[in-house]
Amino acid sequence: MARKVLAAANSEQQKYYLEPAFSFLPDAVKEDLKKICVVLAEKLRCTFVVGFEENGDLYFETVKREDDFDFVGTAGRSRKFY
């Protein structure tokens, strides 16, 4: 069993994705998930992904081009989220 993406947002393309297998989630949960993904993708200027590990744990991942990485700014924003 591999990681499963729940939702993702991309700041550059301004797109949001919700895995269709999770369309059964309540609308309020889907809206909160969208807000989290979109806001963090915009603040971190990346693709922000939320998903499940093989063992069922939730994971957060940022995908960013190597030449765009702002380590100091990203680290500070990440700490505020947690």
C-alpha cells in the first residue's frame, strides 16, 4: 500500500485538488481542508499536499522547485501552522 493523496493546492497554477474517493466527507470538512491547502500553498509559494501514509497517519508535504526555496521564510511559517 502506498501513500494516498487526500488534497493538494498549487500556488503557481492556482489550482486545488480533492481526491474523488474522499467526496463523501462533510462539506464543512472539505471547505476547511481547501482553506488549509490553499492558504499554505500561497504563503509558502509551493504545492501543498495533505494525504495518508501507508499506516493511516496523516502527512503534510510541500513540493517546491529547488531554485525557489526560501528556507528562512518557510521555516517560520511552518512553525506557526503547527
